[in-house]
Amino acid sequence: MLLSAQPMLAQDLLGGFVHRLGTVDDAMTWAQEMSQLAPLTIRAHKKALERLGGMEISMQEVEQARLAAWASEDAAEGRQAFLEKRPPKFTGQ
């Protein structure tokens, strides 16, 4: 999935990519996973998806959000956490 960066298998896509059926516990698990991701990166992805969905968002806005995420403290934290083989601690900065 684009926002969660989880790989998807073809057999999973056949079962329903747009509408994933599950329990409230499944939804809470997914929400917990999403809450651990970098907020600025999620914001940039959402802008790109909203633009693709027809919202009036310019490519410049999408690119600004992408560049802001890339230059953020969270991006540096993600790279450092990867090098140290630990989970990142994102702050939205």
C-alpha cells in the first residue's frame, strides 16, 4: 500500500485492493502501524493521491510537500535509525 509502504501480493490484490475487509481490531492494528510512519511523508503522499483523485492541488504543492519531507528532521531520523538498526522516532519536524 502506498501510505504504509507494505508490499502486496497479487493474490491479495485479487481479494480486494480498494476495500479491505476486516475487523475493528484489524483497523486498530493498521492505524497503529500508520501512526509510526513519518507524518510529513504521509502528508506528501496524501497530497499526491488527492491530486490524482481530482482535487485542485498543483504539482508545485505536491513537490513542495515532498521536498519538505525529504529535508525534514524526520528524514534524518529515518536514515539514522536505519543505520543504527532501530525503529525511528518521528516527531513531524
